[in-house]
Amino acid sequence: MAAATGSHVYRDAVITIDDVSYANQVRIARLVPDTPIQTYRVLDPTGTTQDVDTPVWTFELTGLQINVTGGLAKALRALTVGEIVEVVLAPHDGVGEDQATFNIRAIPPMFGGEQGTFGTIEMVFPVIGSPVFAAIS
């Protein structure tokens, strides 16, 4: 069987927040849909009814906690809590590759960490509406 086309390793990714690239500070950046599915089961299995609702999206981000000018943690801390921020995420930076553009509500990152380890941030942001997926031009 031939290998599947279109598979990829997640590298040389694009992650911009308010038009500033943070790819060199972020290790994990992903959009996660929460799609509620409701099932009503009746005695006759052929009569089972299902409803699939519109997904609610979240944006998960893990990276370095850089608290100086140019650092993502500092930039997030400078925003007003709840402020709307535009994010662009793409697994590869190449023409024709898909990218997602979406808005999140700003929340402050953690500050500090464990002695002897890299300072990191792990965050989950609420996405406003749904991401727009389009090819990079």
C-alpha cells in the first residue's frame, strides 16, 4: 500500500499573535474543537436519534515564559483581560498550505516557575466564533 499523501511533521510552523511571530517561543499551539453530541436511545436501535451541535473552539498554547520585551508572556500580560486578539496558526509556512485565522480573548499568563528549569507557560484561550481556514497565499 502506498503512503498517504499530505501527512506532515509539525515544523517550521507559523504562530502570530497580533501580527507578531512567536514561533521561536512556542512548543505547542493547537486549536481544539469541543463538539457536543447528544444521543437519544430508544428500545428499537433503528430509531436512535442524534444531534451534533456547533463546535466551541479553544486555543492551547505552551511555550517559554519570556518576561522581557519581545517575549510572548510579557506581551500577553500587557493586554487587558478579555481583549480580543487575532491569531494566525499554520503547521507549515508555505504557499498553498492551510492556515487558521481566529480571534481569542486575552488572559494573563502564569509568572514564575520551578528552580533549575525553563520558565514556561501553558494556556488555554477561548476562541471567539469559529476559525477561518484558508490556504496561505
